[in-house]
Amino acid sequence: MLLIVAALEEELESAMALCGAAGKLRGTSLRQAERKGKTICFLRAGVGPKRSAARLEDALKVIAPERILVIGYAGAVDPGLKLGDLVAVARAHAFSLDRDNPDWGHGVLDGTYDLEDAAALADCAQSAGLNACIGDALTSPYVLGDPEHKRLLRKTFHASIVDMETAALAKVAVAAKIPTCCIRSVSDEADDTFLAPFSHDPAVDMPARAKKLFDAGLTETYRAWKDHAAVARKSLQRFLACYL
């Protein structure tokens, strides 16, 4: 059995749409379907490292997958990556901000996890006509959307993308001794600014953050996010149609 994990429902639907009707497993939030004679389970893990890790731990009390595939969107920290490009993750790094110097220039590495089959995932994506590469992912406990913050993290950790779940999910999978791989589609480029109003900034208090969001125009920000996510989702769908 393959378990496909994503943070958002729309990310998961990229895979479920290829498998026909996916029924819920009784007493769980897991869904299950068949594709080409193989059983596939689906887990919406939610956003953020703590939530996603807890939901995967709960899922593994119910099922025993042979493999886990993590999919979803990611922000580029490598300026060479473009919207819709795919990154097959070789290593996932969990990081946080230094308590004594809580800014994006002082990230602290909390753990690194090796993932499986990055080369095979990238080859599959390329065979489907997609731009794909192998790279490392940073997993952040905070929303990251400011280009300057991304530049600082790139300089410190030399990663390709940033997300909010991969390293946390990998930690759970390693503990359970389940081979895990990950591929993510770029939904915002390194220089994109539309998510900057949501980006965590420890130097700014809550009232100032709220004003920043208001001034940015939430409707325009949401529209930009949906437009970018649609491109990223299309790349995921094309990859999954080849991979599954």
C-alpha cells in the first residue's frame, strides 16, 4: 500500500482525481482507492509541522503502508526555480529561529532527514515534460513569503524550497521505519512578494502585522495565491498521472 500525504485538500485531490472514487476508512480521516490494481491511501495532514506530524502518527496506528509519498506546494528559495517547477526532495531540514536572535538570519537546524528515490521522482517528472530537479527542503514552523527572508535562508542552508510539513512528516516516517519520498511544486518564486504580508516577522508585533495584512489587500493577495496554486497543482497532476 502507498500512502499519499498532503497538507491541503486541493493538493491531495491532485492524486485522488486519478484514482476514481476514494472511500473513507471507517473511523478515520483516511481515504482509500485503487489505481492499476494497487491500493492507495490518502491523508490530509493539515498545515504546519506539529499538526501534520500528529495526523500522520494517528494514521500509522490504523494502516501500515509500504511507502509514503509526500506531495504539495512549496516556496522557492533557489532563485533559479520558476512557478510550476517540481523539486524531488533529497533531504528535509527542520529549522526554527534562534531564541536569542529570533530573525531569519539566525536559523537553527533542528534535524535533517534523508528521503528516498529523489532521482527516480525527478526522472519521472522530466519524462512527463516537466521542469524538475533534485533539491533539499526546509520545513518552517512559520509562513515564509518575504523575498529577503528567503534570501537569508538560502544563504544559510543552501536549500531549494521551503514548506511547513516535510521534515516533520519524515521524522515520523523514520521512526516508523517506512520509506518516504517527497516531490513538491513551486507555488511562489524566490522573488515573489504576494505572500509577504503573511510572512512571520518576530520584530513586528501583532497590531502591526494586522495592519500590514489590511494594507496589502486580502482579496488581491488571495487571488494571486489561487492563480499561482493553480499552476503548481497542474504540474503535480501531470507528474502524478505518470507516477501512479
